[in-house]
Amino acid sequence: MKSVNMLDAKNSLSRLVAAAVDGEDIVIANRGKPVVRLVPVHASETNTGSALAAWLTQNPAPVSRTRSAADIEAQLQENRDAWA
């Protein structure tokens, strides 16, 4: 674990971020007391189909916005017929 003070972190932020991305544990201290840890953000963990499915399960559409499969098919057919 690498610990740096605020001033050093400010002056070498790019280097510290690169080290954190490479897996090094970086802690920033204020007056000797650890206050922040730099950790990399992995986009692949948040932009997955399973993450989206989990979010949709936790945040379902309001009942007023849900339609049956038959209603959706009827709307699609109506739209197709309008273009014919």
C-alpha cells in the first residue's frame, strides 16, 4: 500500500491514477490520516446485460406503462399497415 499526502497527490495525480489502474493500492492522507483510496473503475462490470437485467428487476416499469404481448403485437401490426 502506498500512502501519499494531499499536496503530493495533487502534484502527481496522473502517476497515482496510473498506479491504481495497474492494481497498486493508493491511499491519500490528510495530515497523516488516511482519507481516500484510489481504485480503478471497470466499465465492463457496469455495462453488462446482467447488470441491466438486475437494474430492471430492481426498478420495474410502472404498471401504467406495461402492456401485454398482444397489445404490443397489435400496435406493431397497426404501424406496419400504416406504411403499406
